[in-house]
Amino acid sequence: MRVVTIGLALGTALLASACNNNSEEKRDADQRAAAAGFVPPSVTSRVDFGGMMDRRFRTLDRDGNDIISADEMPSGTSRIRELDRNHDGEVTHSEYSEGTLNWFDRMDLNRDGAVTSEERESSRTERPATPTNPVLSNTN
């Protein structure tokens, strides 16, 4: 029993030591990348984006009634106000979901159902006139 306890303690110490070395290496690599101005590329799928936006909606909808009312809006100039299709001063969950997925579709310049960091940057200057859902409109 004592051998097992010593072995576990030694294993835990070695594991902690290895983790510390990896975290130091990662921190050093992150510092070198930041100094070089490197921003790692990212890819976001339409499903992941929808999930992130749904969590954002739930955070903003403080009273949980599936409506972001005027007092729940993040700021007076929030882009969320653009999603109010019926102009009643409130954004329903369906207005928010459809509107944010339209934002995604405008960013997805090659219509592959994923937005890369390059597409996100490019979409700020290249806005397609008619966003389409690449997943639903792909008839191939």
C-alpha cells in the first residue's frame, strides 16, 4: 500500500512538473506571437455561431420572456436594434435568431457554411446584397 501511495505521489509530482513546463512554453510562444503581431486564424461554423448568438440573447434577455426590450438593449446604438423587423422597439427571439444568422450569411463569402477570420475581415468591406443560407440553399 505504501509503494502505491509513493508511486501516486511521484506520478502527481511529475505530471505537475510537466504541466508547468508546457504552460511556460505556451506562455513564451504566446508572447513571441503577440510581439510578431500574429493573430491565429479562426473558423466558426453556422451552427456554432447560432449557438453563441443564442447564449448572447439569453444573457441580454434578463427577465427571460424571449424579448429583448428597450431597457435590456446593451446600448443606444446597438446593432441589435436593426433586428427589430416590426419596429415595435423590442427584439423577439425569432427576430434575433434570423437576423444574426443573416449576419453570418453575409460574412460567409464563399458560402461553405463556415466563416474564417479572413472572411470576417473581408466581409466588413464586401457586403453581398442578398444573404442566403448556404446550408439550406445548396441544391447540389
